[in-house]
Amino acid sequence: KEFVTKKHIASAKLHFADAEDQISLVQKNAVSIRAMGMAPQIVEKWLGLNKKSGESSKIAASKTIILDNISKFIRLFAQILTMAVGAYLVIENKMSPGGIIAISILAGKLLAPFESMMSLWHNIKHAFDAMGKLEKAAQLYDQSQEKEIELPEPKGDIEFEKVYYQIIVGNKPIPIIKSVDL
């Protein structure tokens, strides 16, 4: 499943990230964008990126559903096949009718772990990916700890810029010191 949908999920994430980046830029420059009359073009571009993200997500979801249905079909086909073989053996008097029920139960028990594994594979893969990211972060942290930051020798000078102090009398603030530079 992961192999088939990986490309589409990555594409959806990329387009979504691009759309998010564009929104953060627009928020920072909203006044300028409005003043230049660029808002409609930016909205159109953003909608296009969201549409691409949605299309990639839709394709990935469709492929996931198809693969899930194929795995269920295989499981059901295997159970039907075992029941058919059991019925044949009963007709040939090589097995009792209770054997069909036993075969059906055993086949279900045998195939259940494989179906569970397929549905849990996504979570297992994400756990391994997270572990890899944690290992990289730990390595980067260890490397950053090795480097020492050299600071200049302190001179003992103290500088104040735009110092402001006020007291509150009642509910009204009264400034005492205002915009002092030393």
C-alpha cells in the first residue's frame, strides 16, 4: 500500500506546504498586496495549490481503498475455497460435515494476522520513520553540543536605550521616566 501511494501522498504534502507558505507570506504583506490589487491573483494561485493537493490526496485514498478491497477479496476467496474443498471432502465421505465448520474457523484464524498486518503496516512504517527522525535529531544535538560559542570579554559598560517607567495611580498610568538613553 505504502509503495503505491507514496508518490501521491508526497505530492499532496508538497502542494499543501506550498499553499501554507503562500498564506503566511500573504499575511505578512496583506496591506501591500491589497494596495497593488494583487489579491485576486494570489487567491487564484492559492486555490490552485489546494486543488493540486486535494487531487493527489484523492488519488492516494482511491489507491488505498482499492488495495484494501483486494486484500479482503483474497481473504474471502481463500475462505470460500477452503469451504468448497471441505464440501467436496464431505461429499466424498472423507470428512464429516463438522469438519467444514472447523476448516472455516481455522482458515479465518490463519488469515486474520495477515489482514491485520496489512492494516497496521502504515502505523509500523510511521513508527520506523519517527525513530529515524529522532536518531537524526539526536545526532544533530550531539554535534551542536561539541561546538563552543566564543563570547567577547565583558567590558563592564551598561547601555540603556529608550527606558520607560511609569506608576499607576487609580486606573491611570503616569509616566515618570520617558525615552532616556544612557
